[in-house]
Amino acid sequence: MPLHSHNLPKESPASQLRRNSNTCLNYGVIYSFPHDLLQAQREWYAVYGQLADRTTSSTAAQTTALRRRLHRLSVQVSTHPYWEAHTGRAPAARMALRELARS
């Protein structure tokens, strides 16, 4: 039997959202994040991981540079204009952003 789109099971809303990398379904609420905000959060996790994985051979200058980058990314994420439009839901939206950035 040929496979036609009308024979396929319907895709769940969560699956549909996963295809759009800037959108997240969190506790029944759909959040759509600007690309620059999502990218900054992803970079934050990458830099945090680099700090956590640093070896004793890392120089103080390397560690300082990573800490400064992490601080700049923290400010960039926390002061992004996106949050002004989501003041009532900001904590849930921040958790959704973190979840999406880790995926």
C-alpha cells in the first residue's frame, strides 16, 4: 500500500513545534523566541560548560575571558527586549527558553 499523507498519523502540536527551533511548548503555553535571544542562551550554556570542564592547565587569563563572556551573555539574555512584552509570564518563559536552548 502506498504511503500517502492522509494515511499518516497526525502530528502532535509538540512535534510540530519542535520543527520550529525558536518555539517551545511549556505547560500548555507556546513561546516563540527571537533568534538572537535563543542563540545567546545557547552560547551561555556552551561557555558555562567550558568553564565547568576547564582543566588545571587552563590559565587564569583563559578562565577570566570565559567568565567575562558568561557575564556578557547573562546580561544580554536577561535584558533582552523580549522580556518587556512577557512581564506576567517571564519566569515560565525563561524556563521555556532554557529548556529549548538545551535541546
